[in-house]
Amino acid sequence: MMTNQTAATRVPAAAERARLKDGVHIEYSPRRVRAYFDKQPIADSRRVLLVFESKRPPVYWFPIADVLMDLLAQKEQTAAGPTGTVRWHSTATGKMVDNLAWSYAEPTGDLAPLENHIAFYWNAIDAWYEEDEEVFVHPRDPYTRVDTVHSSSRVRVEVDGETIAETNRPVLLFETGLPTRYYIPKLDVRMDLLESTDTVTHCPYKGDASYWDLRVGDKTYKDFVWAYRRPIPEIPKIENLACFYNEKVDLYVEGELQERPSTPFS
């Protein structure tokens, strides 16, 4: 049962906690990483640095010895900050990209290990691989964990006072730093209130999500419900189940209204 807590004693929710990697955090990745560009691996390394800056997703930094530097040319150097930033463009004969990579001219302090390393803009690369598996969106954060469990908790979703979904067989998804997500069988969802959209989003930990708009009375809530129709093999339990943003609905678990979390999805 939820209890009231004073501001001084309140335990913060996982989504509110500071990340483990505040500021700058650099570590070696134990995985071989390859970046394919213009039909060839422009970078291939077993010595990649995984770099976290300002609570952003991690970035691969390659030793320049493991990069085909003859496919790169310096575009510009800016003096912003103590390190200076060098931007690179491609010189490949088959494909030209204006902003392909960046590096630091004279990295110092916490960034000193990045000397003689280079990073590529994710979307400028044709394909990324960790070992022999392709990865999407951004490098997988080794400190992010995703678990799914079957539950018999009674879950009810309400929007504007109307019940949109109700089930006692949800699949609960726990993801580091985010609120619990409740995935609900479609037979327990008012699918007559949902209209499929063309929106697709991508998650490196779960796969590609498809969306529905929700219509309640004369209101339409854009891309309000989602499902992973073909999740990655590590997350099979949520396949084709519907999920709602806790941040935007009245969510009841065992009859108790849950607090709406504050997240980037609010």
C-alpha cells in the first residue's frame, strides 16, 4: 500500500534518480564493434571505448589505428570548450557525408583517454555491429537492464474517466530508470477506440514499436498506445501486447491509483 511521505523522507522513484554515470564516464567495451560505411567496415575494433557524457546514451569511440582514416578528411575545428572539437567528412568515392565523425583536438581532464580516438555520428553510418549482431538507435548501455515478468495483478487503464483496458494477466516490463510498463493482451483492451498510425519508433533493447491513436468522445490522443509486434529475441513476452504511457493515463493496480511518473515521456 502506498503511504504519504514528507519531502525529507520520500524515497525517489527509479525514474527520478541520477544516473550512475553523471558527468563523464569512460570504460572499455568487451565487445568487438564494427561500423559499416560505403559497403565496408570503416571502423573495426576490439578496443572500443564506451563514453557517457551529460546523461546521454553511450557513444562508441574508436582508436584511430582501427579506423580507415583515408576515408575521412578534416572538415573544421572549433575552439568551443577546453578540448576543441574536430569534425570530419567522408572522402569515399561512392558515398559522401558532410558530418561523418568528430574527435577532440586536445582532450584533457576526464576526456583525456579520448586522445587519438574518433567517434561517428550514428545515423551517418550504414550499419553497426556488436560482435555479429546488428545494433540500432545507439549503443546498448551495459547499466540498463530490461526484465519482463508475467503477473496476476489487476490492472485498469482509464482516460477521461472511461476504462480503456482492464486485465488480470499483464506482462510487467522493468527497465532501468523508467517506470514499470504494463503490457496488456489486446483482448483486454478497447481496441474499438484505437486507430493504427504509421508511427514507428526504435529501441535498442526491445525492437520496433507500432502505435495507435486513442479516441475518447470527441478527443483524439495521438500515438497514445504502442506494441512491439516483433520484439528482439531477448524480450519475447511483450510480443503484440498493448501498452499505455503511465505518465498520461489513470493507471490502477489492484484498485489503487498509481502516481503519474515524471519522465521524458510526460
